[in-house]
Amino acid sequence: MQDEFFSISDLTREFDVTTRTIRFYEDEGLIHPVRRGRTRLFRQSDRQLLRNILRGKRLGFSIAEIREIVGMYKAPPGEVGQLQSILGKVRARKAELEQKQRDISDLLSDLKNAEETCEARLSEIGETAGQS
């Protein structure tokens, strides 16, 4: 079976990223395309790895965290350790975002109360609230 290769242009179109982004992940040692002269050829495994890197970035993981997770897959404890690590990081990120969501909700409530207080006071002194 012949290996299927993808060009950097193929990957930029598929994942809606720039060539600079892909070169950055290569420079960081996260992906390792085959080089033919100045041309980069990406294997299916590079494509899948890029998909996972981009997913990790969307979830808020740092490059260092992504590198750690990717490294676990190749070394003991392997996939089980990788999955446990990802699960721990996902749970921590989820808890962080849930806390931010509670903080935003509290802040919106405080702002609503301040807005109502200002509108009530303006009404008491015979002024109308301006819209912004």
C-alpha cells in the first residue's frame, strides 16, 4: 500500500490554518513531515496529529501541555497514561471555565443591580436614563 501524503496547502485548507501555524508546530517538534527538497510532505499520522494539536489548542492547552500529551503516546505509560493525563487536564480546564462562567454571571448581576440603582436615582431626581 502506497503512503498517502498531504501538502502543507492541503492541510491549511482542511484545517483552516495558515502555513505559518503548521511550520510553527513543526518548529516546536510536534509534527515531523517528510522533506523532499524544500517541499514538506505530511503523512496521515501527521494529519491526525495536527488535528489533535488544534483540538488541544481549542480546549485551551498550552504547547507544553500538548507536547507532554503527544510524548506520552510514544513512551510508557502509552495510550492509557495519555488518556488519563488528557482527562485530568480536560477536567481542570472545565472547572476553570465553569468558575469563570460563575464569575461572569455574578458580575452581570452586580452590573444589573448598579444599572437599576442608577436608573432609580435618576428617576427620583427627574432625569431619564441615557441609552448606551
